[in-house]
Amino acid sequence: MYRYDEFDHAFVKARVEEFTDQVQRRLSGELTEDEFKPLRLMNGVYLQLHAYMLRIAIPYGTLSPRQLRKLAHIARTYDKGYGHFTTRQNLQFHWPKLTDIPRILEELAEVEMHAIQTSGNCIRNVTADHFAGAAADEVADPRPYAEILRQWSSLHPEFTYLPRKFKIAVTGAERDRAAIEVHDIGLHLKKNADGELGFAVFVGGGLGRTPMIAKKIRDFLPEEDLLSYVTAILRVYNLNGRRDNKYKARIKILVHETGTEELKAAVETEFAALRESELKLPEADIRAIEAYFAPPRLKARPEGDAVVAGAVQKSPAFARWVARNATTHRNPDYACVTVSLKGIGEVPGDASDDQMDAIADIAERYGNDEIRVSHEQNLILPHVARADLPAVHAALVEIGLATANAGLVTDIIACPGLDYCALANARSIPVAQEISQRFASPERQEAIGDLQIKISGCINACGHHHVGHIGILGVEKKGAELYQVTLGGSAREGSTIGEIIGRGFGPDEIAGAVETIVETYLSHREGQEETFFAAYRRLGVAPFKEALYGHEARAA
């Protein structure tokens, strides 16, 4: 993984010193909260309902055991003993004292971490496929390009005050696991007919108040032109994006109002002027960054299949876990392991300090010293020998993280919601907990098959509800919480926005409504192989509305 150079160390140290002074001035009363707000947001510090929240950047979701142990230490020392992993591959602490945050940032800097650009109208943490560098279906590892974008965008003077926040995602596999089509810029790494690396470029995706799927504006962009082209896109946006209305300030609105072809023409014009500039990436520089992400030297472990087969015979729990949470690696002796942070009845995305320490130990012993954060709010061990899977499973059982539900109905994405967030209208966590408890049976989950439930506590859509197979949006109506349901969304290739199916449900009704939706799917699917998403595309909304609303649906 990438290691800081002298510039990185100096850059982060200077920011910590600057923010330490700003915190002291706030505590002394020299700065008002209004004056302090833009300064703290530039350093990932939010003021939530009950306390400050600190959002820590985890670039492209890659962590070392040393870094994860530091996060565990911070949770134990400065917070309430846990951290929350987010859909941006970041980590949030929800209870730090403002007086402690400068020291937290100092400790993060000790392990090459920071909280810069995790908030504000700037280029946010660049995200990537959580199986990057390990996946069997990968064309090339996207993380070197994500790192190039990170270095280029950090405190970029031209793009520090954009009309609105800006998010970039990169994937290197044919199957999109980074949700690139719901980002401001999505980059799909591919090879052309001559075997050269480049990118398909998507622009104008996003969720929130006005969900939109990104438009492809380039089928193939040579890798050397990455920074020139991304700069061109951002310049067009920075000059033409709306600043009079924050709800219409994202680039997706500019794409929609301008039109894809006109915006593409403006980008290409800007790109033509930049293409031969200093932004052109020398191949030597690309390969130098790429060297940081060289895959580990994996020892031959041909005994893996026999070991796994024996363990499967002995343990149904291990059999379920290896079938669900172990994914094909490019090396047949190895697997990518999903560590589910979605235990039945638990808070989605949360991990305790002890669990983080234990995962760091497991990564060192069995995972070639690497951990990833997925945008599904799980942790990943990307390089585990199949022969070690029984031992990894046993270690995860000991810390309560061996839930065999990756991709199933209980693998729910949920934002913190009204339990924490000042922007939220409704709670997300209790809804996720109740739904997972209703579908707790492993046999029932397997019978249902692949199904993505995503929950947001407000229209900002931090839980990505728009692209859930079943999406749940918490709203406020006449002072009460209400939950609106969408069906048929997806953030995979061929991304789609879910369809609102009817009136909302109260807090005591929503889990039952989800159960009705699932049972309707099971009664209508054509064979056990037809997934919920496929069945919905075939059936449409009618049978689900009938099951949920009965005479209301018929009258409509």
C-alpha cells in the first residue's frame, strides 16, 4: 500500500498544527461557532445531535493492521469504544470531545492517516473496489489511479471551494463493485483493442434529493490523460455549476440542465487545451505509484480445497460462511474474505475497539497485512489462503464477526440516522436491527438469496437507499417518523434508481412491510435461481403494491 513521502508528512503535520490553533481559538471564544464551522468541516469535524463527530479518511478503503490498531486505540481512548464504517469507505467517531480532536489528529498522523477533505465543498475521499488487487475478474488494480487522484486533489487550490461536494470512484473489474455510476465522476479501468490501459468516464451521477445515474462521456481515455481530463471536468463544473442553490449545485444538475452532449463538448474543449500540459502523466510516474500496490508474494497453498472440504463436512456454520463470505481470488489457492459488520440485531457498520484489534491480528497472521473497507460497510481481508479459512472463521467467531450473510437480506446498509445525525428526519439503526432480526434464520436468508436493503434517515441518502433492491427512506410527516419504500434500485453495472411504490409506513410497520415484499417475491419468482432484482424487473411493481396496499392499489 502507499507510504507517505516527505511532502505527505509535512502536509499533514502542518494541517494538524493549524487546526490545533483553530480549536484553541474556538474554545477561548475568539472564534464563534459560525466562524469555526467552515474550519472544522475542512478537517472532517461535524457537529451532530449530541456531540462532535470526526470522519477519518481511508483512501480507496485500504488499511494496514497498524492503522486499524490506531483506530481501535482512538475508539478506546477518546470515544465510546467503537467506530462506524461508512459507505464512503471512511470511519466515523461519534463522541469525541473537541478538546481531544487535535490530539486524535496527531495520533492519526503517526500512522499516515488524517481527516482532511472528508467534508466541505471539495474533492472527497476517492473510493475504489474493495477487492482491488485481488479480484479474479480484474483488468488492473484501480488503486494506483485512486492514489494519483488523491495526491493531485489534496488541497488543490482551484478546487477547494467547489459549488458542492465532489465524489470520484474507480473500479478495475468488469463487474462494478464501486458504484461508479452514482458518483460525480466514475472511472472504469479497461483495456482497448491494443491492450492499452485507460478509462471509460462517467459524469453526473449522485443520490440525495435528486438521484441520477451518471452519463458516459468517454468510452476510452488513455491513462496518461487521467489528470488532464478530470481537471477539464472539474473546471467546467467549477465555472458553470450553480452556487445560488445548494440543492441544485451538484454536477449532476449541471449535466441535466446543460445536456450530456453539450457538457461533453465543453469538457473536450477544455481537455484539448490541457492535454499536453504538465498534467500529462509520465508512464514512469504511473508505474512508480503502481509499485506501491504490488500484490503480496503469496505462497503456494494447494492443500486449500481439501482443507475447506473437510471443514465444510464438519461444520454447517463454516459451510454457510465460506459459501457467502469467501470470494474468488485471482490466485486459486487464496480467497477474499468479507468480515460482516452486520451481525443479527447489531448496528450496521459498527466495530468495537476489541474487534478492530482482533481483525488487525487476523490480517497479520492470515491476511498478508492488509484490510479493506467496503462501501457496503463491511471489512475485507483480500488475501487469505483457502487452507487458512477454517482458522480465520474460528477467530471471527470468537469476536462475534462470523455472520455468514454477505449480500443477503441481513447485510443491510444503514446511515447513523436520527440517533446521531442533525440532518436526519428518522432513525435508521432500529429499522435495520428489526429487519435483520425478522430474517435471522440462516436457512431463510439462503432461501431468499441475493437481496440488498439500504436505509437512509433523510433525503441526503447516505445509506444509498435509491439504489437498494429494497430502499427505505426515513422522512418526517406531521412530527412523526415515516418510511418510504423504493424497489428495483441497483448500483451495479446498468445502475438504476428505485421506484417509489406508494405511501410510507410508520416505525412499527416498516419491518412488516419489508417482510411482505420479500414473501411476495418468493411466491412469484420463477425458480430458486431468479433473484429479487431479476424478478422485480420481470414483474414490475404491481404484485408488490397489491400485497402491501390491497384495495388502495386497486383503486389507484
